[in-house]
Amino acid sequence: MTCTEAFEHFYEPALEMTKMSSLLKSGGYFFLMTELLKNKEDFCSWWYRMDNTHVCFLNETSLDFLCAHWGFQLLSCDGRLSVLKKL
């Protein structure tokens, strides 16, 4: 399953994650592409948040929470593309 440059537009990310998680079988892969915030101190000047359609943002901590809460293992993350595996 892929979610490419869409997560940052979710007004209800928990609802969307619940839907996506329910559609993916155990052992399936979830490719999530969105820019991760690297430093919370830089949020006010971060170019990615300047797009007013971007309403939901992830950082490494929130990505870890997402994995733990919805049953994924984070296989890799390069700051933009995250590869998760459904447990």
C-alpha cells in the first residue's frame, strides 16, 4: 500500500490510519511518503508547513507512535520515504 504526498493533507490522521491498517494484511508493506520535521524548533520557518493544504505533520517520534499504535514495524526512513511492515 502506498500513501504518497497525502498524509500531510489528513484532517483526521487517526481515522485514516485505522482505515489503511485494516486494509493491509499482516506481512504487507506500507510505503509512506511525506516530509518529516527534523527539528521542532524549526517548525515556524519550515517550508513544508507554508503550504496551507498541509494540516498534519510527522516527525520521527510521531512515526514511531504510528507504528506502535497501528501494528507496524518501521523498516527504513530517509526523512521523506518511510517503509513500514504490518505485523
